[in-house]
Amino acid sequence: MHDSACLRDTNYAEWHEVCDRLEIRDKDAYTVRHAMTMRLDGNGVPLKVGMSITGHKSEKMYLRYRQVGKGEQEAALAKIAVE
């Protein structure tokens, strides 16, 4: 399990309340932060807004959490496909 240092400034009561509301169980802070970064970015949330939600201080680190999925690559290629 990864260190939860990424959430050291977080109000843990609030953190647990949000996790309960989202039905997130048995996940460490790293996993939740990674999933949130993917969801935010994948749904078109602007980078700076996503960073403010996840607590990332640098774009480099935010983008490190953001991985490109195969479906995203295929969708991008389909947009530029020549018919």
C-alpha cells in the first residue's frame, strides 16, 4: 500500500465521508487519487481544476497520475481517420 502523504493536509473525517458517499471501500489514498485524476481528466475537467480537487501542486505530478487508456487512443485515431 502506498503512503498517504498525498493527503496529509486533508480533513480525514471529510475524506472518509466522501469515500463513503462514493462507496469507495478498502482503497488506499494513492489508488483513490489515481482514479479521481483519471475520471476528472477523462471527463474534460480543466487541468487546473482537477489539480485543485486532487491536491496536486504541479502539472507534472498530475499528469503522472493520468494514464492514457487504449479506448482513448482508439477514439482519438477515429476522430482523425481519413475516409
